[in-house]
Amino acid sequence: MAAYIVVDSAVHDLESFKAYSERVGAVLEAHGGKPIAVAEPEHLEGQWFPSRVVILEFPDEEAARGWYNSSEYQEIIPLRQRAAEDGLVLVRGL
């Protein structure tokens, strides 16, 4: 069953984010992940006002956790954290 990581991202340092972006794709691909949505969302209702949402799809929850916990991804997390205020959640597919 597919699993998704949903990111609420507010980038404030484009240079640092570029360094992260240049490396994250290869790590994502190595774990079977792929981005399926990256956009500034349209607010419809409620109290959640993300400035940018990224949705990553993985074959299953194990792959998603494997990506997040991998040494390769852990190494580049500080680049993302310097560049943006982010929130990440793991969602199991149906």
C-alpha cells in the first residue's frame, strides 16, 4: 500500500534550499519515492494556511520511513532546516 509524506514548506533562504534540492532527488529515488505534487495551495477552509505543499509518494510505509531515516537524507536535513520552516507528516494510502 502506498505511503505519502506531506510537507508544509515555507522557504526563506533560496540559496540554502537550492543546495538541498540538488541532493534530495537522488536520495528520494533510491528509496522508491517521487514527488507527485508541489504547489502553492488554494485555501478552501479551516485553519491550515501552508505557503507551499509538497507531496512525496512511496511504494509503502517502510520505503517512506527508510528514506527519511537513511543516513543520506539525515545528512541533508540541516540544509532544508536552514532554508525553510517545514512540517512533515507520514500518511498511509488506502
